[in-house]
Amino acid sequence: MTVVENWIFGKLRATTELEVEFSPSVVQTLYESICLNTNGNIHVPKDGNVSEVTGSPTERAVLNWGLKLGVRFREVRKDVVTIGVATFNSTTKKMGICIRTRDGKTCVHWKGAAEIMLELCTHTLEADGSITPLTPDKMEQLNATISKFANSALRTLCFAYRDVSPSEVEELAIKTTKLPDQNLICIAIVGIKDPCRFGVPESVARCQQAGIKVRMVTGDNLQTAKAIAEECGICTEGGIAIEGKTFRAMTIEQQYNVIPSIDVMARSSPSDKHILVKRLLERGEIVAVTGDGTNDAPALHEASIGLAMGIAGTEVAKESSDIIILDDNFASIVKVVRWGRSIYCNIQKFIQFQTTVNGVALSLNFITAIASGNAPLTAVQLLWVNLIMDTLGALALATEQPTESLMLRPPIGVDEPLITNIMWRNIVGQALYQLLLLLVLHFKGLVILGLNDKTVWPGLQTNSEKVLQTIIFNAFVFCQVFNEINARKPDKINVLTGLFSNHLFLYVISFTSIAQVLIVEFAGNFTSTVKLDWQMWILCLVLGVFSMPLAMLIKLIPVPDAPFITYLTPWREHNRNLAYRNGRKFSKAFDEHQERAEIPMRRGSQFFEAIIGNEMVRVPIPDDLPPLLPTEVEPFSKRLKYAIFPYSHAEPSVMSSSCNPQANIAWT
Ligand SMILES: Nc1ncnc2c1ncn2[C@@H]1O[C@H](COP(=O)(O)OP(=O)(O)OP(=O)(O)O)[C@@H](O)[C@H]1O
Ligand SMILES: [Ca+2]
């Protein structure tokens, strides 16, 4: 951040040089304001190297500006006695200090958000040292200056001061009251540029493509925030920019209604950030919050995913977050999303693959055992299959790299099932094919393949039966090998894209295939298999490969958008809506403090969970819940998990099914 524009002593200029004709006393006042009313520090090295400036980015910008003006920090700070300080506060957006200078004068200096500070000013300091009243005309002029700065995406700060009377000093000393902040004299207004970091607009655009709504919630002035949001591409069509105080004044209902269109929230306090996140969560959204300051901690903590900045972030912010972005770069958030989605997809692929193998192996052995008394897959063979699908399958499928297409589709909702309709279709299609194939082989294989070698093995099986059993095992394993390739892209016809760049996948597939050949050809005694001739090998391979064109055909079958599970449980959606409506009703009741609602309450959570039918539903808890525990349960409160309160207005259908009217408290 750097100061790029300033208005001082009644003049507007873009330079940082103070003209010589200013009266020394006014320049001294400005220097005091810069050097004393700050948390930052300047270290001037003795060897003449560049001075080092510490503090928050805003403080550093101001101190650097001071350096350019030629302030001698040590001299200004010498012999000054501090009487009181008001540290920077994100809610009031200003900071102040009360000092006694060398010449015995006591004064208070303030620095803070420009338009907020200007409200507290009654006079301005002029170049010749005179103090002139801040007339409405002048006020308008200054506000126009602030707007001008803000519209060029500059953060505006106002410096002000005033002398403090001995009686006020006494009061300060006795009561340690807050520093006087009325009737101030405006010294200067500066515009600080915080340039949009490299790559941010692109990253925002990528997030938007990925169905993520990016909102900016900042302590800056509305115009500054809008201008910065415009630069970063955060503003959307139909989106609005709102001030924290406007949002705060709304009812919960109004907040719910306005939230979807909020792009920018300006001049927000820490609690505004927190409430916005809370409302979003209540609407069932997943919210990621990034922040650096202590004032962001409540929102970071509340969010589904809190991302703190590693370099600029305060310890408090880092403690309250789930992920720390080491390079402070917004582009890293895109990476987080990409990898997060990739892991989710890889788990889905793995589940699709594994469910198919398990389903087929289980059904095959079950059906054949019941129908013919003997199962084709032996325990050792199943162990090998298990190895293929668990360890090797996970290695192959879970290590797929994230692809670009992951960032082009909308996010997955919290209540969307892990196994999607597309996956069910693939699983059922493949499993049916494999099962049918293996059952036909098991029951009719001898005839179809013309196997009639009646030589009896010690295990009372004929040679043909042994060969058939080996073919079934072999075909089954090859089906898995090729179905593993199918599982790479559950929703794409072409499953081969990127296959050759995923070396681990190729190793796993090759290892599985080679090991299978070795097992069948050389480990017959152990796995109860026999050697196969080349025609049989080709047959097994073809049966396995066939699963690939089949998968393509299966993918042509359209599936509905709504998860299959909702067709099986039509009451589910209905209950959810009902519960949500009632949740709002509860909120309202609590708002108005009219009635006590019947709420099974999980302590410290954002939702309460109600049982409706056989469904557990989550309903948002209103912010300002009155003290929860009835006095008689207080002694046991540590053991209390649910507290249920009588509430007369809730819909009977909910209440009758969810709670026992006798029970006021449910214990765990
Ligand atoms: N050190 C400071 N002294 C005085 N005023 C400040 C200081 N830092 C920020 N401000 C004022 O407060 C506003 C920022 O408030 P706040 O810190 O609540 O917001 P934020 O969005 O967290 O900002 P940041 O980008 O600094 O993290 C700024 O626009 C500025 O007007
Ligand atoms: Ca901050």
C-alpha cells in the first residue's frame, strides 16, 4: 500500500513534497500526527541503508509517506509524553492518541476512515496555521475529495487533532475515559493505493466459472470497495454493494432476501462479516472465508472453510482458520478448490469401481452357491481380487491429477449423495454384464466352450471343470482391469484422456495384468487354477475388453437429475421444506420473544436437529436465542445435549412426530 494522493492544509496534490511556504507549526502538527498516532515503527539503519518500516499495511503506507515528506521520526517522538491511547478498532475504524508535547501543550490526534472522521471535525487547519470553520460548503468540497479518491479505488484516511483542556486531561487521568473525539480539526486526507494483486481478476473469474460466488466484505468505504471490486471482476450483473450498517439494520428475513445479490459489503464491522457467513450457512450454503486480520477471526471460525493469510495474517486469524495460505495469494484458493474437487471425484471413481467388483463377486458366489452348491471364486482368488480393488484400485484411481473440467462445473451440494445417478447407472450396467457373463460361464460354460476332458483331479473336479473355473476367475479379473479404466471418467464417453500421463495408473494396470498371468500359469496349486491355452487367454481378454465399449453404451442412457434416493423416499424433500419453514417460524418466535419454541438443541451449534418421520433435519437457530436452559436443568447442564421447549404455534405435523410432549429434556 502506498499513499498516492493527499489533501493537506487546504490543498489537493498528488505529490508527496511539502511546499516550503507552510508555517512550521502546521507542518509540525502533521508530523506529530504521522509519527505518534501509529502502531508501526521506523528503523533507520546507521549505515545509511533504506529505512525499514513495520506495522499493518495501512500504517506502513502512512509511515512511508512520512518518510518521503522528510519527517525525522526520532526527533518528533523525543520528549513527548503519552497520556492516553485508543488503539485501532475495526468497529469504529479509527485510532487516537493523547500527548503532551515538549512545549507543554496537550492535544489529541486521531486518524481513521475519512468520512467517519470528517463527521467529527468542526474546523480545518490551513497552510498559514489558521484554523477555519468547516462550513457546509467546505464539507461538501471535502466529501467530494474523498469520493474522488475512493472512486479511484483508494483507501481514504483522515488525520485530525485538537488541543485538550486541562480539565479534560484530569478527567482522562482519573476515570481513564475514552479520548475526546469531538470538535476536531481536520489536518489532512490521504488516498492510499492497494493495487489489485497480480492474477486476482483471473482467479476470481475462474472461481465464478466453477460456480463459486465471490463476495468482497471489507472495512473500506463503499465507493473504494466498489472500485476495487470492479477492478477484480467481483461485481456481477444484478449484484449490489451494501454498507455494513444497512445490512445490520435489516431483519433476519430481509437479510435472507438480500444476501444472494450482495457482491460487496463495505464499511463492515467484524460482526457484519460474521453475520453474513452465518446467514449463508443457514441457507444451506458452503462458505469459504479468507481473511488476515483479527477482525476476520469470527467469520473465519464460523465459515465451513476458513482460509487465513500466512504472511500478512495475524496469529488470531490463523488460529481461527482451517487452512493457511502460505503465499497470501488469492490464486491459491483456486488451487484449494481444484484439489478439493479432485479428491472428491477420485473417491467417487474408487467407490464406483469397488462397488461394482464387490457386487459382482458377492452376487456370483451367492447365486452359484445356492443354485449349484459350489462357488466358482475360491477364498484365495477373492483375496487377490480384494487386493486389486482395494490397494491397487486406490493407488490407481485416487492419484488422478485434477483436470480443468473440474473447474467448469458447479459445486456439489452438501446433501447430494456421494454415489450419483450417473455412478449408479455405471455400476448397475457393468455389474449386470459381468454377473450375467460369469453365470452363463458357470452354468453353461462346459457346453459353450466345448470342454469335455473328464480326467478327474484329486479334488474330485474334472479337468474341464477346473479349466472353466480358471476362465471364470480370469475373465472376472480382466473385467476389473478394464473397468478400472472405465472408472476414470464416470461421466465421459472417452475414458482414455490423460491416461498416458498418469504413470501410476498405468503401472497398476500393468502390474495387475502381469501378476494375473503369473498367478494362473505358475501358482495353480495355491490359487486352485490350471494353465490355460492361448485361445482361452484371448477369450478372457476379449470378455474383459468388452466392458469398455459396453461402458460407452451404458453412458448413453440418460439419468434424471434428482438423486434416485429421492424417488425411493418422496417424503424426504417434503419434510425438509416443512422443517425449513418451521425453522423460520421458530426464529420468528424467538425474535419476538413471544413464545418459547420446542427445539431439540445441540449446544453450541448453528442448527438444531429435529426428527421428523424417520428423518433427521437441520434447521437454523436464530442468533439471539434467549437463555436456553430452564433453571431446573441448570445443575445438569453439562450433560444436556437436547433441550426441548414447549411451543404452541408450530405445525402439529412436525411436533407430534418429533417430540414426546411429556419430555422436556432428552438425555444422551
Ligand atoms: N491503522 C489505521 N489507522 C486508522 N484507520 C485505519 C487503519 N487501518 C485501517 N483504517 C481504516 O479502517 C478501514 C478498514 O477497516 P477494517 O480494518 O475493519 O477493514 P478490513 O477490510 O479488515 O481492512 P484490511 O484490508 O486492512 O484488512 C480502512 O478503510 C481505513 O479507513
Ligand atoms: Ca482485515
